[in-house]
Amino acid sequence: MSVSLRVKNSANLQHLRGPNLSEVLTRFESSDLALFRYRNLAEDQFIAKLGREELLIRSEIDLSDSLESGQYAFQRGDAMFELSGNWKGLLSEVCIFDFRQSRPGDFLMVSMAGVSVWMLVPEVDKPLVLGCDPTYGHYLLETLQRQIDESPFLKME
Amino acid sequence: MKLRLPPQPYEWLDRKQIIEFEFEGEVYEGFKGDVISGALWANGVKTLGRSFKYHRRRGLLSFANHDINALFQSKDYPNIRGDVTQIEDYMNVRAVNTFGSLKHDKGTLVEWIGKFLPVGFYYKAFYSPKFLFPKWESLIRTMAGLGKVDTAWGEERKPKRYLHCDVAVIGAGPSGMAAALKAAEQGVDVCLIDENAFIGGSLDYQYANEPEQVSNRKRLKQGIASHPNIQVVSSAYVAGYYGDHWLAINTPQGLIKLSAQSVVVATGVFEQPAVFRNNDLPGVMNASAAQRLISRYAVKPCNTAVVLTANAEGYRAALDMQQSGIEVKAILDTGERLCRWVQEAESSGIIIYKNVEMVEAIGKQALEGIVFKANGEQKTLECDGLLMSVGWAPAGAPIYQAGGRFSYDSTLEQLLPSLLPDGVFACGRLNGVFDIEHRIQDGEQAGLNAALYAKREPLVDCLDFRAAQAHSHPFPIWEHEKGKNFVDFDEDLQLKDLKGAIAQGFDNIELMKRFSTIGMGPSQGKHSNMNGIRILAKARGQSIDATGSTTARPMFHPTPVSHLAGMRFRPERLTPIHTFHQQAQAKFMEAGAWLRPEYYRTGLPRKMCIEAEVKAVRNSAGLIDVSTLGKLEVFGQDAAELMDRLYTMRMSNMKIGASRYALMVDDAGVVIDDGVAIRYSEEHFYVSTTTTSSDSAYRMIQKKLIEWKLSATVLNRTGQLAAMNLAGPNSRKVLAKLTDLDLSNEGFPYLAMRQAKLSGYPVTLIRVGFVGELGYEIHTDASNGLAIWKTIMKAGEEFSIRPFGVEAQRLLRLEKGHIIVGQDTDGLTNPFEADMGWAVHLQKPYFLGKPSLSKLKVMQSRTLVGFELLSNQAEHVPLESNLVIEDGEMAGRITSIGFSPALDKHIGLAMVDVALKAIGSTLHMRLSNGRMVQAKVVETPFYDPQGLLQKPQETLQEEVA
């Protein structure tokens, strides 16, 4: 099974920090969202719970106007990618994480080829979405593509 | 192919594909799947290599990845193992370690003078006279070693992989397969590793002709193939066993790092050769090697065989030979034994000699016959194959490396595991279990317990399946007065060599090993150590356990450095404005993980490019990308308190809309970072860090937040924001074209911060001047960075604005006497030494490092001073880190130096003893070539000491918002 890599647009990615974020979760019908889990909202939109007072949201809804006191929203311009096919095989060459421990819907933060990366663990046979600091984007893209093109392990699978 | 057999039931060949390859200048044919040694043997080539020291002819011995006398050299690789490396079309190999050719090797002269080269001779022979040593060294280097390394090799890196499982099973023989299947049936993930291309192990060569094993073979192999929890990693060996059950698995594709919860070691045993005169003649081989040759590669080991045995397996081998059409002249049993295979051998008409002793092989270029004694009578048999089946040694490297131990079992005459670390399980022949059904059962119980261990469940008691009789000869060594009875085939060590070493006092196993080099060849003693231990034990009258054994360290087989190195992951960061820098011909430099423009190339020499950038900033306007600065958002109820504790200056009294220099020290008072802090609101600060310390500062602050239990949040937004610094006397005019913001001194005074829009993009502007001119630091979302940069460059065209790089900035800041943390400070510098006592507010109740700084304030022994060189001659210019010398002693070092176009002289900063800090003092600096130059201590800043240029016509002196 081959693996393919695609660059994704990261527009509308927001990082929310602050107390009492339950209202935001309710607004996205995700009150029951557990820690380090994410939920798809629509095509290319999701909400992920990173902590009691921390959310990562990709949505066309601008939240900056509806923040309560003590809540902060920061725009994020992460480099985002989509991996289809044998993404576990590819990631095993750049990441120590044991993906047997993850399940669909998990929001993971891992180190990949020396770069901190977050990822949305997909349903079986669906593509994996991952993102990183935008300044590392070109490096991660080149590194993953090189592995895809050259890895003898991947060629065998 | 003279010795090729008809298709065998479990052969590894693809007979449809014929492969031609070249060996020693002659072309041979083989089938796809053949290994080099097997294909040559099939073609009747029995001399595969020359021995290391005496250059004696050598053939097959183990045929199990330990045949060090059958190593080959190709154009690209040395020391290719012929017993495991497959032939390929157009492959061209030669034997290693020959002088001339394999057939006519001049190195055989060494054997003629062999009696003058006893064990350890080189320790004693070459040290005197000393002047001759270089000649000896040259000779030794020419004679020693095996293949030739191409020193013009190119870099080669193979990927590494991480693999995770619950149970790892090393070895896919009958026990290993049974263990893997049983473990998988418990619902755990299993990884089954075997160094052969196909699983099956001895089930497919030692039991190939046993009809009773057909069902076991089918059940195990099909079970493994169909079980979703089992991953087979074949053609791969466990190179090392490390803590927490991490295994390094080497594969042709690269290294796999496997993490397991528990490990089953089912690595089996190495067949051990017997030691007798001429036991190295081509045609003398281990019985299991002959069985592998037939079963896997359909090659006859010989036409006429004699089997020397001390166990039942020898009889099985004899039957296998007979079944393959080989004439079995006799079985020479060193004792007497009873088992089914003995009866079958007798029934098949094979002559059996019992209680055989004093075996000797005869022949010139290959085995031609054997001489032996049976029941006191000497006999001679003609044969071209002598198969040795005299015993086994455990392939115990993984257990040794995991921290386990072995001890000698005198019933089995074999080392057996006596201590297994938690989570490590052993089974099969390694564990002393020899009956095939028992081996499978032993594997099953090891697999079950490994699975239970991985699931944190109680283990079950195990049955003892160990054999009740020996499968190894206690001393398979027959001394001969004429010698040539080899113990170590890698190092050409004979029985007399080991006896000589022991006689000289090297009678400890470790000493004997190092003096004689037994076990130190490429096979690492896999077929010599056990006999070596037996010889030493007998010589000393000790037991095997008392004699001890050597340690089996990683790697199990030689592992290519390209595999160990793996791919190179070197993260690299690019700023949001990188594409502009590329188009503007920037010469990039590394700053930590970042790539930054060192300067912009204009076709002129580097120095002139940099000076032009400096002049642009001093005379009009320049723009530098400072997106690499760390950028931290600090917010929350206790944000001000946190800022006060983190930085040496008071931050809680900063006005909203103001900025302040932010200096950070560690607990010891050492300067670790600096930047600029601004205050957005009562509970929201934004602070920059130096380029390389954003991550470390962020980590440290997070740690302190927890330690101090403050209600605040810190976000590292370094990569999410772009930043640039517009500087120069015309910078305000450039900016005015792009914003409605009041940029006047009154509307936007020095050190103030403003949030505004620049060409429609939201930005934060800070009026600070690192380079000593009117300047604005512009911070914005990374996505807007490039557009804003281009807009400013466009707006600045009428002022001849230039982008400037790191080198120009370093010079500009040096002229202002501003330090760079990490360059002008070191791992011990405190703020008082850096002449920055003004940035330390000891009146604050607490800040990080305050207790240390309170003491250090009065303990200053060195200080940073500015200097100018007294000579401007290029050859008299010292470098950064050149020393300051006073009275012959080191009195300091240069931290920064550069030529100032504005001052037309070389200026710099130096960390010197306080005794030298007086203005006008002469500093004596030692150049790299040892010459001395002089400099004079001067006031800093060197340029615009009043700071008028960075706040032109500005009367207000205090910080404002």
C-alpha cells in the first residue's frame, strides 16, 4: 500500500486559551468532547480539546468577538498536511510513537523528524491530518516526501 | 552445475531464473535464490576463500552466516558473506585476503614459516629496535585485514523504523513459530524475527525428510501466515538487545528499533565443529551446514560422505545424505547411543563405527579421506565430505545482552539459561530441549507466558522439556602431534596456540581471548568460543562454569554504519519572508535551526555588501527580518507577577502601551536571555527572546509557572508571528506612507508600543533601536509578514531602502555597544560583568536569580569593556575569542570585533579582568598566529553615545506609553 502526501490550507485555525470554554464547546455541539480528542465539524473543520482551558478550532466562525474576560484567541498559521494510504508505515520512520495506542478521534501531539507535530487520528482508511509550526513546514514536507520517495521499507509494503 | 540436486521440497530457489555471476574472473551459473557459496559449491568450486593467517584453502563450515573464510569482495562492498548473500546478475566478486588470486595465493608462504609465528608473536616481536617499527607496521597492515574498503566511498544512509509489539519472538524455528502462534492466540501483537528469508528454521532442513513433521510444519506456518496479530520480519537479525526490551533489528532495508513488552528468545544453537588435524580442509563441514545446503539450495555437499557424530542429529544427517543420493561411507560415533535414527541408519546399511577417536582429515587442496581409530584400530576411509555433528552452543546473545546468565549443564554438556530477566523467555534448543515435539511445546509455553507477561497477568508454571542425554561432546578435541587442528577458523588459531597462551599465564578466559584473539574475528567466536572454554577448563582442571565465558555484546553480526546512522533529520526553520530573501540573493547562514540572511549579494565582495547595508541604515533606511526572535504571549491574572519574577527589571509597573528591555538570568545569576517586553493590557504581556533561546526560555517559564503556582499562561508564538525591524533616519517617513498612525515623537515616542494597521494589515509596532537609529519593530501574523515586508520595501524605494542581514546588524549594534547574549556573554557571565547593572532591580522582592545577583554585585572580577584597535592593518586584526594577555597571563578574551565604517576603525568588546577596565588602558591581544597587537579601552557606545539618533528631536527621556 502506497502513501501520498498533500499540503492543506490552514486558514481559520484558531487557538483558544482561557477559563470557561464550555460555552464554546456547546456552540460547536461538542460539550462531551474528551481531552485530547477531536471532532469533525464539517469538511476540513474540526474542534479539538487540548486541555481544560485550551481548544484548537478550525472553523469559519470567528470567535474573537464572542470571547469572555480572560479568554484569548490566537490565529494559527500552522503548516498542515494530509497523508493517505500507509501513513503508519511512513510515520514509523520519523516518529517513535506507538500508533497501536491511538484510536480514531484522538488528537495527538508527537515529535516527528525532530519537529513537534499535532495530528488528527482518522477513521480506518481515511487520510491523516497533521500540522506543525509554519516555520518548519517546508522541512517537514521535504522530509516526508523524501521518505515516501526513497524509503526501501515503504517500497516493500 | 555439477553438484546440483533435483528440486527439494523446501528449497529457496526459483529455478526458472538462471543467474550468471563472476567469481575470480570466471563466469558461473546459479538459480535465483542461490547464495554465493552455495552456487559456487553447486558448480564444484570448493575452495571459497583463504584463511586469515596461513592462507590455507577453506570451504564451507557452518553455512549459517558465520562462514568467515568465505567472504567476498565486490566493487562496492568488502567482506560479503557468501553463505547468506544471494547471487545477482552481473555480480562480480573475488575472494578477500589473497595475494595474487584464490588459486595461486602468495600468502601461503606464511604457513611455511608458521612455526616461527606462535600465538602472540606480534606482541613480542616488533617493539625493538624501535626504528624498524614503521616497516613492521606497514607489513602488518598489508598482511592483516580482510576486504578492501574503497576510501572514495560516498555517503549512504538507510532509514530507521520504529516498530512496537507486545511480544517479540527472536527466531522462527519450530520453537519460535510455536511461541509466536501461542502468544498471538492470547490476543497480543507479536513480531516474529528471523535472519533467514523464510521461516521454518531447522524444521525445514533437519526434519525435511521426516514425514511426521509435515503436519507440524503446515500447522505452524499456515497459522502464522493467517494470524492477523503476527508480523513476520524475515531476513533480519537482532543486532542488539537494550533496556526496556528494545531490540535493534537489522534488515537489508535498514535498522528497525523494536519495542516489546516481553521477548521470547528462540534463537537456537550454533553447531560446533570438532577439533582435529586438518579439520579445515574444504569438504569438512558441520552436519547442519550440509543439511542446509541440500534442503535450501539443493546442492550436494559431497559425493561420498563420512559423518563424525556425538549425538543423534549426526545419524539424521547421514540419513539425509543418503536420501539425497550421496554415498555415506560410514558414521563415526564418538560413543554409543540409542534412538530411532540410529536404528534407521543401521537398517539402511550405513556402516557405524562406535567409540571413535583420533580423527584426522587428509587431502591437499580438499578433503580426500579420513583416518581414525575405532576400538583401538586405525582405519582410513576415502571421502570428499566429512560432516561434523559433535555438539551445540547456545545462540544466547540476546539473553546475555538483556542481563541474563548461562551455566553449564553437565547432563546436556551445554550452556543453558540459568537466569532470565523479567519479561525474557527462552525456549527450544537454546533452552536444552532437543526432541522436536518438545521444542514445539516448549515454544508454546514460552509464548503463552510472554503474552501473559505483556498483559500483566500471572504466569503459568512450565514443564521441563530439557533433554535427558547429552547432545554435545564434552571435549570434541583430538590433539595431533603435527598440529593443524583449528579451533578458531576466523583467526587461524590452533589447539597449540591456545595451549601456548595458557602456558604463558593467560589462563583466564578473558585474558586468553585477548592474548590469542580467539573469538575476536568477524564471527565473534560463534563456532570457536565453546571449544576454547573447554580447552581452558581442561587445562586448568576446572569446570566450565568456573572457567566462565566471554560476553556477547552487540552487534550480533557486523552491522553497516549506514544502517546505524539512519537518515539525517536536521530540522530547519524558514521565516515567513524567506522567499523574498531568496529572490534578493541573500547569502544564508544558520542561526540555530533558522536560516537567516547573512547579507544580500550585489556582485561586490562580501565586506562591501555588508558595509553598503550598514551605510543604508545609518544614512537612510534599512529593513531586517527578525522573525527568528522568540515571541511569547504572557497573559492571565498573575501575568504581571510572573513577568516580575522572570526578568531582572520590574515589569509590573510598566504602562499599557509601553515597552521595556527584558533581561533574564538563571538561578545562579547567569545571563541566559534578553529581549523586549511590551504590555498590551493589565493581564497581557508580549515578550521577545533571542533567536536561539525561544524554546528553552519557554520551557523554563512553563516549569517556573508550575513551581510558583501562578495563574498565568505562556504561549510560544515564535513561529506564528513575523517580525521585522525598520531602521534608519528615514524610517519614519517610510512608515508614514503606510499607516494612519500618529508617528510623531509625541504620538509614538521612543520605547512605546502601538497596535495599528499597516497597509491594512494589523501589526504591533515597537519603537526600539537595537541598531542605534530611529527604528520600529513590526510584529504581525506570519501570514501577513511577506506582504508587509514587500509593502515597506516598495514604500522605501524613494529613500533607497535596503534589506540588511545579520552581519550588518551585528556591526550596527556593536557600534552602539549592545551585547548579544551568548556571544558577549558566556555560561558564567552575570549582568554586572556585562556592564548591565542598570538592568538589575535588586529592590524587587524577588526575581529569578536575585539571591545570587545580590552576592555577585560585590564580587565582580571581570567586566565587558569596549576597545578600539591601535592598528587598522588587516593582518593585525584579532578574531573573536582571541585572548587578552597581561604579564604573560590570560586576562580576558575578545567577544565581538568588527570594522566600523562610521568610525573608520576596528572596534570591539572584550571580557577582561576588572583591573584592565579603566578608559585608556592598553589591552594586549594575541592573534591566532601568536603575534601580539594592542588595543585601547574606550567608552561605549562607540557611536552616537547620547542616543540622539534613535530618538531624534525627542525631549522626553523617560519611558512612556
